[in-house]
Amino acid sequence: MNSIDPRENRLRSWRIISFGLFILAIFGLYIGRLFVLQVIQQQDWVARAEENRTQILNLPAPRGIIYDRNGIVLARNIPSFNVVVTAAFLPDDAGEIQRIYRELSATIGMPINLNQITTDNPYVPCISEHGIAQIVEYGLSATPYQPVRIKCDIPEEMARIVQQKSVDWPGISVEVEPIRDYPTGSITSDIIGFLGPIPANQEEAFRAKGLLPNRDKVGYAGLELQFQDLLAGKNGSWKVEVDVAGKQVRGLEPPVNPQPGANLKLTIDTRLQEAMTSILIREINFWNTWLNRTISTSGVVIAMNPRTGEILGMVSYPTYENNRMARFIPAYYYNQLINDPANPLLNHAVGDTLPAGSVFKLATAVGALNEGVVTPDQVISTPPKITITEKYYANDPGRERDFVDWNKAGFGHLDFLGGIANSSNVYFYKLGGGYKDEVPVGLGICRLGTYARALGYGDYPGIELPDQEKGLIPDPKWKRITHGEGWSTGDTYIASVGQGYVLATPLQVLMSASTIANDGKLMKPTLIREVDDAEGNVIQPFTPVMKWDITKDPVIQEFYDTTLRGCEPIEGKTKTVQPWVVKKVQEGMRQVVTSGTLKKEFVNFTIAAAGKTGTAEYCDKYANAKNLCIPGNWPSHAWTVVYAPYDNPEIAVVAFVYNGGEGASVAAPIVHQVLQAYFNLKQIDSGLGSP
């Protein structure tokens, strides 16, 4: 029997070599990986380590303040007090934590336990409803060293109590957060607007501007939206070192201080704005009560200095309370606003396109007189109605169509001033479309359109508001594209009195009258009187901007005679409005007040004024739903526009009442009272030595 020597190596050499190579491979793999991490990817990992070690804090900039022309605050920042918990600083003893919960609950009136935080019911600061214990648990797991809000916007007295007791409540403190406050509330909300959280689909754009989602708020409407970047300023930053739990250890670099937003001083006078609001609402309520039914639920009144374009007051009714949006936008309130047929979130003064009616006749008057369609002394017959042959093309045999006057008895015979003063529809039908041998060639839609645009219709006014509309001055090409049919002679007749397809905003109506009041100078309407920096230094002074002077600038286009086929401009052929034409229209507007449709309302007004009334028929979806769109008897809106003093105008006012009926009866009293309020305030300021 062979004996085996235990010292003999029974492993084959290839196995030893294989094992050695395997070990070398393992070490080689680790060494290679270390080489990649330590050498090749060193900069990347150093950057990641630095990123984990450091944090860039975003320092919010104070938002700019908004004032009226007299320094009255319209939008400002006020402190809001929030109770917060830093979970890592709570005591280790569970009994102590429960004591803090009980005492805190009794102080701020919030339950200790309420609704577990789940995926379906997440924690949303200041909005979701959870108990103190649930919020603390969330803070402990999510951001133990970052404050988490327990209750927001508590009264200042309560905040002081919590702050005093925080000595005995480790981890509990009071956070002071600036929120937007609007002292004048709904009186100016359509102008000022409101703030809201950064929309999810715009996060990237606002991050690029240095704003922080879920903290910073941005403009959602009005001037807050239009001047978002200017008012927001620029956030600062501070690079700090943090530990693995996210606790700040020390600052690594000096902080970059935030740049406060600029302050806006507006052109509006809050006193006049408040008076205008009260007057408009009072008159609407009066007619609803007088007729024992709701005829109107909305309206607009705007006051402007025609020489500078300054908006002195702008009221859109109904409106909303922007202070209710200060911390967050309540879903129920927002839904209530967007479902309201009167659309209170829309600034109707600049964003609602409406049939202008007879206030548009000023454009027809300027064009007809400047083009020689009529002369100032030419007397035209104005019976209760006229009948024309409506045609869609040159050789169309046409069909008979009646055009009636608002005065069922007619006006007999009128000259140019009498036509404006009495607002005769038949007179302006003839000026716009012509009539037999009496007015052989009317103004026509092409020429009417160019004069209307010269007075401010058919384009964006350029005011500093985000929701402005440009209205509509129709022409044959537009009708073919939009309605698939040609322009008719009847379309021209009806457009001459501001009906049919003609649409305008209340601001455009005011601009047209102000241009005439200002001797043909169309001023750009503005709400901004001055822009100041945070120290009160003026960085943008007020400078009136004239868009053009219709008596000097070539803004009147000449056209080929192709009314039924289209408006083909003659290249290089323009003209101006003769100054005497503007003066004559001014005289006509003066007669509206002294002997025309405004005589009754302004008989006791001691300041010389001039103006125009308007009653505009309409048929929208709301009127149609109520079966009000009866052929020949449509419902109508009420318009009136007046400027004063006549010889040296300093204020022009337009009033619009939805479904108000006759302009002279419903809108005129509003304008009268607004003018009276303006001159009363002027007298008070003069007595006090104010500018």
C-alpha cells in the first residue's frame, strides 16, 4: 500500500496560475475603476461632491410698489406670519414633543392629528389640510433642517405669542413672508391685476430669470402681468456649505444682494376712480330697479386727458376682489368668476369688442366732410326711412332694402351740424353710401375705414394692459374671407352708423372723440405717469406720446373706386384732414350738448362741453338665449362720450352700459356725474394748493 506524503502539492500548476490570473483580474478591475474615478472622471466627481457640499440660496427681491398720481398706494408688500417647524430641532423626548403639540394646537387653533399625508392627499403648504403631527412627520422625512409651514397667514398678535413661546418650543418658530396687498381692492383690480404661482408650463422661462417656483409669484393680470419683469426686480443669491442632512454650516461667498423691483406711479386719480365706480354701479342699479327687472349687469366708464393721453380713471363692471388672490387663488372663487356670463375677469374697457353705434358717426362725419361728400351748409332730407337697392356687385339688379332712422318721425332737413347734433341715422346713411342725386357719391367703406383707423379704430390702442383688443373695421376682403360672400351696398350704409360688422372697445371710442377734441392729435393712451427705483429716483419720467396728427401726418389712404370688389390702396397716395374739418366736427359735437341729444342732461352743466351719444343694436349669444333678437327691434347698448371744457379740453369721458338702451338716457347721466366729480375734485385741489 502506497502512502501519500501530506507535504506533496497535489494541485496542478495550471489551476494555480488560473487562480492567480483571476485575482489579478479582480485587482485590475478595481484599480481600473479607481483610475477612471480618480483620474479620468475626477473633475466630474469633484463637481458633484462640491454640489452636495454647497447650496445656492435664492434670495427674494422685494416687489415694486404701485401708486396713483397723488401717491396713494394701490399695490404694496405686507408681512404675512406663518408658523413653521424645523423637525430636526424638536426635542428627543417623545413626551416633550407631545406637550409642544398640545400647547401649539391650543394657541393657533389647529388639530394635532388630521388627514394622513398620502399620494392622493399630498402636503401643500398653506393649502392642504393636515394635522400638526402629520406635517412634522413630513418635515422630518423630507427636509429635517428646512422649515415646513404648519399654519399660514396668522394674525400678528398670534404670531407674537408663538414667537414668545418658541423658547419653550424647540423647533417651532414664526416665519415672516411678504405678500401682495391691494389697499383699493376691487376699485382698481381691473387695472392693477393680481399675482399667482409660477405656471408649470412656464417654470423654465422664469427659472432663467432667477425666480423660484413654489415660492415666487408672478403677475396674472393687469399691470402686475404687463410689468412683471420691472416690478419683480432681480433675486439675489448666496453660496453656503451644508452637511449631509442639508443643515447650513457656513457661508462660502459674500451674498449677492437682490435688486428691488421698480415702483410705478400711475396716471389715475383714485378719488375719481372711486367716484366713477360708485356712479356707474348706482346708475345701473337705478335702471334695474326702476324697470323692476335686470336689464343690465355690466358697463364701462373711462376718463382721459385728451391732450396727454393720461387715463384718469378706468372702471370695468363687474369686477373682482384681487385681495382674495393675495396668498393663493381660491379654486371656488376663480371658478365662480370664469363661469359668470358678465366675465368679471375681463377688463371690458380695453378687452371687449362691441358695436359702437352712433358714437362711430364721428368718423363718418370727418371722412365725408374732408372728402367733399357734403359741404357744411348743404341741407339733406332726413325722412323716417330711406329705401335703397342693395347690390353685391356692379351689375347686380339688387333688391330693395329699407334703412330707418331712430326718430320715427324723421328730422325733416338737416345740415352738417344738425346731422351730428341730432344723430340722424338717415343723414349718415346718405353720407356713407350716397343717395340718388342728393349725395351722388357716398364716402364708401374703403374711405370710411381709413378715416376710422386714423381716429384710433381697428388697431391696438397701445395702452399698458395685457388684454387689449383691436376691434374691427370691416372691408370687402375681410367679408369674403370670413363670411364667404361679397360686400354689399347695404353693408356700407349700416357701417356708416357704427353697426353691422363694425366693432370697437370703449377705449377706442374715447380715443376717437379725444382726437377731435385735441384738434386732430391722437395721443397714445397711457396708465404710467412715472417709473421710480427703490430709492425714489425717477428712471422714466412722463412724456406724452402722440401717435399722429391727422391734420399733418399722411394717415389717410386713397383708394381706387372698387368698393364692392375690395379696397385697393393707391400706392404713395395719402392725404391729411383739413383743420377746418376738425373744427366743424367740434362744432357739431358742441351742438349735441347745446341743442341736440345731450341738451336735456347737460342743461345745468356750467362748463362748456361737447360730445356724442350712441345707441348700438346688438344680438349676442346672451340676448339670443333670451329671445331678444327680434328683427327690427333688437336690444341695444347705451353709449355717451363727452369732453370739457370745449375750448381747452382737459378731460374726455366715455360711458358704456351693456343692454342699457338709449345712450342719452342711460349713459349720459353717468358721463355728466363723472365730469362733475372731476371738476369738483379740481376745485378742492385748487383750494388746497395741490397741482
